[in-house]
Amino acid sequence: MLNLNELLETGLSAEIKKTVDIDDAAGHSSPYLGQYLSTSACAALAVQAAMKATENLLPEGYLSVGWRIEIEHDAPAMMGTTVTVRATLREIRGNRLIFDIAASDALGAVFRAVNERVVVNRLGLEDRAEKRAMQLKELKERL
């Protein structure tokens, strides 16, 4: 079994920067929010930062997949604003990695998140996904 404590250390971190653009905006939810960073974009940025933290540190054939994310969207960030997102590995629990994520712009906090990720074997994940797809296909054919 893979021992993540031998590969990673708590405190490990990574940072990404993103200038908010139309693809990050909340306009698809409301015409009044078209120029602001959406909460779903915050989630995507949190995941990107967490994944970057373990980039090239997991053994070949292993990857981390999202298991849980919690977000507190504290302040609006408008299009054109640069947001800095930092993910820090808080805890290693078996094959689970728990990251604390903080994002800010020039004026302060924008959002906070906790992203829990599970380290899995890529081939095993693909096998499970293919089996599930076949089960869904069989179910659809019966209906």
C-alpha cells in the first residue's frame, strides 16, 4: 500500500494566480452578476492549487481526485482583478490529503476552502469508471 507520509509533508504548498475573465464570471447564473468571480470558479481555482501542490510528487500511475470541497466566498472579485490562490497541505490521513486554501486580491480575502483529495491508482480508477459506464449502458438498454 502507498504510504503518503513517506512522499509528502504537511505544510507543502502551491500558489496560482488568475486574472478573472469572462469564463470565471457568474453571469450564467444571473445577469446582475456577470462581472464577478463565480463561486464555481472559486472551486475550480481551489482544486487547481491543491493539485499543483502535489504535482510531480506522487509516484507514476497515481493521481489525486476530489472527494470533498467546502468554500466560503467572502468577497467579490471583478473581472480584470488578479486573484492569488494558495493551497497548503494540512493533513495526510491514509490515502487522503486535506488542503486549506486561501485566495486573495489586492484588497484582501476573496474566498477560503478546504479540499479533501484521495490518492488513487489511475488504472484502477479507469477500470472502475469503465465498469460503471457498462452498468449504466446495460440499465439504459433494459429501460
